[in-house]
Amino acid sequence: MKLYIKKWISWSVLTAGVLILAVVLISGNPVSLIGPIIMVVYGILTLVNPMVRYQNNQLEFYNPLGMRLKTWPLESLTVDDSTGKTIIFGEKKNGKVKKILAAPNHTYDNEQSQALIDHVRAEKAFG
């Protein structure tokens, strides 16, 4: 199961990058090419690469380049519905608890994040 950044965020960054790149190319200032190129690449990467994956009983977080940043095993995850939001907490090695994922949220697609949370809840209950 994969979780992507909201599409409108990716498309906004990509569109803004393309528009700024077009203006820079028309103006003929090659020094200003770096920013819009980074925006275009970031927009494409966030459209293509998921930010969160649930596989092999682990919740894995990735950066836009596809490199894994953090892995949370299923045993350390707790699903909490008491706050009005559905939140997944993970227990760190030092025993502290950290909020990992919430639904609804502002970064990820709400339907995808709720489906992922429901999947983790089901895995914890029956896994």
C-alpha cells in the first residue's frame, strides 16, 4: 500500500516551475535556471514516488528521491481515534512515542491515508 503527496501540491509546484522556467528562458538569464529546474524535478518526483509505503509489516517513509528515511515495524505502531482524528503513533527505541501519521491531514491524500490507517489497524487486530 502506497501513500502519495496530494496531487494538487505536486501539480502546483510542477506548473509554477514550468512557468518560471519559460520566463527565465525568454529573458535569457541562465543563472536563474536552477530554481525552476529544481521545482520541475521536485514536482515530477512527488507525482511518481510515494512518500509512505506499508509493506512487509513495516511503515516506511521516503523522500521524493525514493530513499528510505524511517521504518516503523508493525509491533511499535498504535492507532488512536480518541482525538477526533485517526492518528498512528510509533514507539521509538528509547521508549518515547511519536505521532507518525494522521487522517485527515494536509500533506497526503485523505482517502489514501485513511485506507492506510485502516489497513494498519486491521493488521494489528488480525495479524
